[in-house]
Amino acid sequence: MQFQHSTLPNGLRLLGEISPSARSVAIGFFVRTGSRDESPEVSGVTHFLEHMVFKGTPRRSALDVNRDFDRIGASYNAFTSEENTVFYAAILPEYLPQAVDILADILRPSLRVEDFDMEKNVIIEEIGMYEDQPGWSAYDNAKKHYFVNHPLGNSILGTADSIRALTRDQMHEYFSRRYVAQNITAVAAGNFNWDHFVNLVGKACGQWPTGPVGRQGVKPATGPNTIQTIAKDKVVQEHVVMIAPAPAADSPLRHAADTLALAIGDDSGSRLYWELVDPGRAESADMSFHEYEGTGSFYASFSCEPDQASENLGIVRRVLNDVQKKNITAEEIQQAKSKIGSRVVRAGERPMGRMQAVGMSWTYLGQYRSVDDELQAFDAVTLDSVRDVMNQFPIDRITTLALGPLTKIV
Amino acid sequence: MQFQHSTLPNGLRLLGEISPSARSVAIGFFVRTGSRDESPEVSGVTHFLEHMVFKGTPRRSALDVNRDFDRIGASYNAFTSEENTVFYAAILPEYLPQAVDILADILRPSLRVEDFDMEKNVIIEEIGMYEDQPGWSAYDNAKKHYFVNHPLGNSILGTADSIRALTRDQMHEYFSRRYVAQNITAVAAGNFNWDHFVNLVGKACGQWPTGPVGRQGVKPATGPNTIQTIAKDKVVQEHVVMIAPAPAADSPLRHAADTLALAIGDDSGSRLYWELVDPGRAESADMSFHEYEGTGSFYASFSCEPDQASENLGIVRRVLNDVQKKNITAEEIQQAKSKIGSRVVRAGERPMGRMQAVGMSWTYLGQYRSVDDELQAFDAVTLDSVRDVMNQFPIDRITTLALGPLTKIV
């Protein structure tokens, strides 16, 4: 395993983790732009643009993009988050040149008006589909409620109205501003030759425009600490999401925060599991740590029959109060570490997993972290560092959102 | 990469693929029993028994099973198919002894009556949940329609009635007969010491009873070549499943069959994709090759608006006729090979993927096959071998099932 990095004259960064024993290679282009970088009038443009990237370039129709990926047997996709838009492909090593060529090409999309208009319907349909999923809708609304006056509260998909109002030129303006070379990192992991990769990316992306790029509103959030209820009589179960403040992505406390969340709310063997899921009080219950630039949050959630929702919310409050007061136990830390260790190692066994980890670690920390670095950091978590997390970020300070048949939850 | 195998005096087989560069290990217990081994009066018992295996032993309560897996950070699960019941866990290498101990222990379940009665409700609920999924229901009914008078037509879940009627003693009888040492293979892949593994399994499973075990009705199936319609007015879209005969799991033609199915019906860039999905005629369309002991089948399916279903069925028929007459093209073979190669390599990058592949290959072929063996076999596929498949198994001889609002499809 060997790490390399480099920067093109126009500012585009390149990262590579070379493992000669791998049999495939994963490539990703990380664009540091997401829903938090959107103004209200273009809400959803980042995600819509991610779709448009696959709709063709001066050299390729949408059909060609699809066919060219297929020809090399690529497993490819993209995702948009609050902070990043990532385009990636996993391939056999011999197809590295084609994969770089396609990915680099589509990242300069034509944004043709007719494609834009057609894709608009797809996006609006996707928004409708998600809105029909109460679990997702509760999560999205909880974020909006918690991140009030904070750009992390922006919806990734936008609304049907914001998408309908969006013009091709607004998207083009956003693209020109955010998809500049300095804001993009090309990452490869697996079996490949570093110089070859640098060469290919240099040729394909060396002419991309450069320009200033930034991010507004990088600041902590703590949430209003209130309860909001959204009544939906068509929804069968009550979906409750609770958000508490947590360390940011570059905090040295992030591994302790992850360990804490797992002990409280992993999908098996955690406090919430034993209190809510195992006895059948809730259909699902979990807690997890989400890290962002400048802030972080703990998300806890459960779904259950409406008449049990208030009691269950009380149980979660009691669990969180109890942990805040008395901390978790040494055995819980040990169990959480075993789980995390196993997950980190297994995710790192695939080039795809390493490509994502290397890209994210550079984006947030500006540094390379190996699987061993991560394992050691989790191994170093103690009862004291978990205590530190809660001293700085009280986990019982929760902002709550309930979505379902209830008009009120207490 | 090194392959080892051994057999305990009681007949239990052990397989291991050791890769010192891996950082985790996956262990699986393959029980060669599935829905095809059930008589009608115990329909669903195999899958129900898979659930009961996690409900405890003389040494462990259900809670202990869960806790003990959690303590070592295991990612564990099980599945039941027509022919196999597989229990598995992925762990860090240091936890090999605990993982073997837990898996071996739970494979001698107590089958307590009170657990049995409680779990019965879970199974019946699961059946209801699946029946509510029209795609799954269409597939299950299509199998029943195609495999008429053939044990592969048995439903894996059984019916609410068959499960309700099942007694704990019937399950125990099935367990005693099918979970004998000769019918079980313990497989490990990843970073572990072979002698240590043999020792652990020997100690844990050496006393398991031995006994004769077989499988009835291992014979080819060709389907009635008819159309059946199941009208469900609550279902919005029409779900159409077509089944054609194909090579068995031990046939030298299986790689060509896989390649053919991918060219016709992969989820992107295939004939069905371009004919049905890309132009928006169907929401989804695919074709895949399923291999069993003694026979195989091609499954093609699509779902769409009811008023387009008959036309779409005509299009699939035309595509299949056309390929049957004129074969696929050299370019399609090339593209399918790239895709399959990429998938085989990527699946083989994880111990979990290798454990499954090694176990399945031994179950069906009685031989070890490395990733390279598989890649070479796919690489050797030619237009002629694809032609051979269709000469022996005409892909246009389809048995069709439609489930949805329509009362008739033509």
C-alpha cells in the first residue's frame, strides 16, 4: 500500500493509494459542492446537476456515456450530499484510460436545454417518490428543523417548486462557479500505476478552468432543542428523529463520537436495540454520528405504532440522560470497537471502499489516513474521551421531529 | 491464495481458501437443504428452521447468540434458497475461535416450543410482507407455474397455512434428517490458519450425528410453455416474469449461459434495456441465468403500466426469437465478458465473496475454483458456445406469468 498525491497547474488535486495485490481499481472525482452551497433560489441544483452530468458532452450523447461505461464493464455511479458530489467507477486495471476519459469528459457536460427540461421531470418524480417514504421525509424535515438558519438545513433534492423554477442558465452559472479545477479531487485506489494516472488526468483535465471557490456558513449548530410534529394521516407508523450536536469532521473527538453513537444506537446489541427493538416497542431504532465541515450531529431515530410513540420518546430520553450522566461502560466501548474495527477493515478490503475513504479524508482533513491509522484511532478511544465528547456536546440536548398520524407528541 | 480441504470422521467437510494479505476472515456453514427438499405438508420448514437456529441452544439463549456475535463485531446472517441453507459471519482474524464456537453451537438449536410458537408469527408476518411485494410475488408464482410437478417449484417461505399447521416435532424431524454432518460443509476464506480452523471445527462439530442423506427429484424441467395471469386490482403496475430452460449448475455451458443472459437482459446496456427501459416502455426489465442441481433456467422479467404489458411481452418475444435465430454479436459477447470479469474480480476481493464462491462451487461441482479459473472460463466463451446453449435450451420457449391489474395478457 502506497500513497501518492499531486496537483495539476490549474489546481485540480490527485490522490492515489496503490495496492499491487488488488485486482481492480476504483476512480472517483470528488467535487466539493453540495446542498449547503446552494442559495434558496437554486435549491436542489447540485443534485439535479449530478444527473445532468450523465446526459452528455460535446463528444458523447447520454447513450454514448452509458454504452462506453458498459463496454469496459464499469460499475459506476454518483451521489450528492450536503457537502460533496462524487462521480466514480470501479473497473479492471486495463480499462483505466477509458474510465478516466469518460469520467473527465462527463464532468464538462453540455447541459443541453432539451435534456435539462426532460430530466426536470425525472427529478420531480424522484422528489415525489422520496416524499412518499415517511422515514426519509422525517429525516429531511428533522434536518431542516435542527439546522435552522444554517446551510446544512438545505434539502439535497430541493422541492418540486424550486426544481420547476430552475433554469438551465442558473444551473450553468452554478456549474461554472463550483466545478472549477481547484474544487475537484481525482482519487484512485487499487491496482494502477501512479504516473500513468497522473498523466491521464493531466491530459483530460489540465485545461479545466480555474477560479476562486469557497464555502459560506461554516459554523457549528446546536439546534433549537424543541419538538416539531408533522401530521400525515396517510402514514401508518410514527417516525421520530432526534438530533443532538456532535464534533465536526476534523475534530480529534470524532472517533470517540462514533464509538458512543454505536454503543447507544447500533442496529443490533445497542442500548436502543435492547430497549426498543428487542422487546417489540419499535420496529426500528438507531443512532449514528454524522460529521460535516464545521459541525457534526448525532441522529437518533425510531419508528413505531403511533400510540407507543410518546412512551418510546420518553425511553430514548431516559437512555440519553442516563448515558450523559453515567457514561457508557468499558464493555460497551469494547464491543463498539470490535464492530467498528471489523467494519473499517472490511470496507477497506475493496478499492471502492478505499477510494471513498481516501477522498473523504483528504477533503475534510487534508491528509492521508490508512486503514491502520483509522484502526489505531478507534483503538485509542477511552471512557475519558467519550466523556469529553459529552462534556462538549451533551447528547441529551435533542431537537425532535415526529412525522406520522399523531398531531402531537410529548 | 491457497486452497485446503478435509473431512471429519463423521462426514462434515471443511474447505478453506487462505489469503495472507486479507485482513478479515469469513466463515460459512453450508447445509445442503432447501425448499426443494420439503414435502408439501412441511412447506416452508427450511426457512423457518433457519430462523429458529438463531433462537438458542442448551448453552445460549437467543439473547446470548445476539450478544456473543456483537461482542466480536461479527457481520453475520443466513439465507435459505431452493437448495441451500447458509449461515455465515465475517470477522477480524483474532475472533476465529469465537465465531466457529457460536456458529457451530447454533447449528444444534434447542427448537424450544415457546420460541417456535413465537417465531411462527414472525414468519407469517414475513410471508404477508413478501406477498405485498408484487415483483416478488410474480417471481414466486412464475416458479410455481414453470416448475410444475418439480420440487424446484416449492415456495421457499411456504404459505401462511402451511406454516400455521407446522409443528415443532415436524421441524425437529426435518432437522434431524437434513442437518447431519455429511450434509454440511464448513468454509473459511481470508486470513486464517488452516490447521487451527480444522481443529476448531473438529472439536465443535466432531460429535454431530451422521446418517444417510439424499435429494429427490433431481431432474431437468422445461416448463409448460403457457401463459398464466393472476389478477390483482390493488397492484398498480403489471409484473411479467418469463422462464425458459437453461443448463444446470454443473454444465460446462453455464458460463456461456450467463454471458447470453447478460447480453440480453443486464440492467444497463442490454437488449431489453434498450428496447424497454431506455425508451420508457417499462420501469424495469432484466434477464438472468439461475443454476440449480440437475437443471437451470433463464428468468426474464419486466414491470410496466398495464396498458403497455401486452405490447412489451411482444417485444420481449421478438428479442428472444431474434437472438435464438441470429445469436448475439461478437461485440455483445465482448461487453458481457467485461462486465462479468469486473464483477467476478470485485466479488472476489472480499473474503465474504470468496467464502460464498468456494462453498457453492464445492456444493455443485465437488471442486475448488479460483477467481482465475472463473475468469478463464468466461474468457473462453465464444459465439459458438452461446449457440450451443440455445441449441440445447431454446430461449424463446418461455413460460409466462403476469401479475397485476390485467385479467388477461397475450
